[in-house]
Amino acid sequence: MAEDEYTTNSLCAYLHADPPSRMGAMMGAGVGLTIGFIFGSYSILRGGAGPRGALPTLSQYMLSSGATFAFFLSIGSVIRNDSELPPHWEAARLQFGNQSRSAGIHALKAKWEVEARKNGSA
């Protein structure tokens, strides 16, 4: 496969990207499995393993809390990262509005000149 095949907006590029929802799900699963292990171990030590045994009871705690945390963290990361632009570019776009490129450069230079005069280093 050629290298430039992944730079286009293709299905391969989408599948090889790391979407925020996958990152949130992985973090949620890790946190959920850990919490499930802690609370499941405490429950087994406190109340006994039950009729199914210790390992199935612990795995049920871990898997249920892992799935729950993964679900909610993936939704949260999708909501947080729902814009097309990175946050710092989005802030710049909102600050300068829908100007032309040359108008934006002039506005930026004017802003720098005001800051330079304010700091006394012009």
C-alpha cells in the first residue's frame, strides 16, 4: 500500500485513526476494571463468594463496571471533542471571526504592535 493512501479522506484513513470515542472507551474500561476489582474483592471478602465461586463473581463485578465506565467515558469524550478543529484553532477562529487571510494578518500585526508599545519594546 502506498503511503499517500492514508493521507486522503478514505475508509482506511478513518479506520487507522484514533477517534476520541475509542480513547475514552479504553480509559473508561481501565478505570472500570480497576474499580470492579476493588469493589468485587471487597464484596467477596466481606460476604463470601456465593454459589458460583470467587472468580466468576469477581469477573462479573469487573466486567459490569468496566463496560459502564467505558460507555460513559466514550460518550463524554465524543461530546467534548465534537468540533472539527482542535481547541486552540477553534479559539483563534472565534477570536478573529470570518475574516480574509490578509485582514487577519493585519489585525494580528496591529495587535502585536499594541502589545509591543504597551511593554515598551517597540
